[in-house]
Amino acid sequence: MERPRRLRTSPAMRALVSETRIHPRDLVLPLFVKEGATEPIAIASMPGVVQHSEESLATAVREAAELGLGGVMLFGVPATRDAVGSGAVDPEGILNRAIRIAKDAAAGRTVVMADVCLDEFTDHGHCGVLDAAGEVDNDATNALYRTMAVAQAQAGVDVVAPSGMMDGQVAEIREALDEAGFTGVAILAYSAKYASAFFGPFREAVDSQLKGDRRTYQMDPANAREGLREADLDLLEGADMIMVKPAMSYLDVLRQVADRSSVPVAAYQVSGEYAMIEAAAANGWIDREAAIMESLIGIKRAGADVILTYFAAEVASKVAQQK
Ligand code: PBG
């Protein structure tokens, strides 16, 4: 009889034959920075995650570097908003300030990435600017993404991460960066980003003003083939890395994207995925640490080279302790 159980007899045997491991360098920690905050502010729907002050951001990035995390992904929460998201392109805007602080704290030890999207900065909460009919204007939005990406590059960002799902955004941003002399700044494209209920807690995290939904630009959860098309287009447009988001409900898309991608593939375990684990664990319904590791192993097994997760720092310190 075949006896596969022989390889499961002890912790050492199981460790020897483990096909999938999480390394701190695989993980990217998303960080929120709130303009004017003097101390970290709790986010009720994401227990353990905060809106950082500039000071606490520096500490968090230093910790991330010391833990050996692959990177940090920065999101700005501005104090004021307008129709065109002016704070996003202002060199003194909160996200550009955060980039300078993070770069300084990282000191080359971990990669500093930033979100290129207008939703945190607009008073209507959409990822782009609106036309006269109130629809998100693709090409006018790309023009702003170009300026936003260059402003981030001037602040010192290593990787820009366009997440607005505008057509052509990667090519536009690449051209703008190159024209401004930032040929070394990489693009992590949110390629297959779905209009997901699992972004819910993120709205609280960035004080989002959105009413309505993002279904004219983010993808329909029903469509896997379309996700592959989006990934192919971003590769053609010059993306250095591509992403599938959210992770857990789209592991099939992640696997197919990973199988055809010529560049590293990231997956984002989003705010709602985090919140579900925390909420169930708080009720005593699941083993928190086991559920965290199983969720991340599943994402890596499905093909992710890089995982964005709010658990990054905790998991990195835990795997560092493992013998
Ligand atoms: C857009 C952006 C969002 C997230 C990352 N970038 C929100 C959205 O598209 O609605 C969601 C991340 C999460 O839920 O953890 N700036």
C-alpha cells in the first residue's frame, strides 16, 4: 500500500517536505498615514491597524526594515479633499510627505511603495476625476496619475502602485516617469482588481467619502478571463510587477496570472480578509494564528511571489522565531 502518511509522522518530517514557506521578504505591510494626526488612531473595523502620525510612521517603517519585510505600501489620509484630489500631486501632500519619511526610515533596507490612486484625495471618493455626466473620466484621470506618480518619484518612492483600474494607466505612468528622468522607479500594477465587498474596512481606514460603487472601473467578480486580459495589457504597457486583488476569493485568477506572467506576481490580502479573521478569532470561533498562516500559505501556494498583508509584521516576527 502507498503510505503518504509516513511523511507526516513528526514536526521535523513535515517541515522537511513542506512545499510552501512564508519568508519575511515575501511580505509587504500596508501603512496608513493621516494628515495632522499627533498619535496613531485606531481603525475600529481593523483591530490592531492604525492611521499613523508622521512620527509613528517612521517607527513602523524602521520596525518593518528590522523585521526584514520585503516592503511597505503607503496610503495617505488627507485632512481636506476636493473634486480633483489636489492633495495627491502636492509635494507637501500627506502621501508625498509620508514617502520622504518612509524612505529615510527604511534607509535602503526595505522597499518603499505608494498607492497611485485618487480615491483618498477626492471629495466624491472615486479613484479618478468625474466628467460633466458624473462618470469617472479615464483619460483625464490618467493625466493626473502621471503627475501623481512623478510627485511620488520626486519624494523618493521606489515603487509606484497604480490601483485605479483606468485603461492605459501603466503606459501613461511609465512614460511620465521616464520623461521626468525616473527610469529606475518600478511599477507594481494592480492588474486584476475586482469590485469587492472585502474592501469595506479600508473605507474607514482612509476616511473614504465614496457613495455608490466602483463597478465601471474595477472588475466584475464573475470574470477570470478578463483578469488575464488586464494582466496581459499591464505587462505590454511595461509593468514591472502585477497584482491580483483581493486574494482569497480570487486564488484561481492568481494561479492563472502567475502561470503566464513573466514578472513577479503580488496578491493583496485586503482589509475585509483581515477583518474576518480578527472578528472570528475575537469570538473564539477560529484559532487566530493558525488561520493567519493558512490564509497566507494558500495565497503563496496559488502563485503569489509577494503578499501584501496587514499581518506582515506579526508573521515576520513569528517565522523569524521558528527553528
Ligand atoms: C485604492 C485602493 C483600495 C484598496 C487599495 N487601494 C480601495 C478601493 O479600491 O476601494 C483596498 C485595500 C484593502 O481593502 O485592504 N486606493
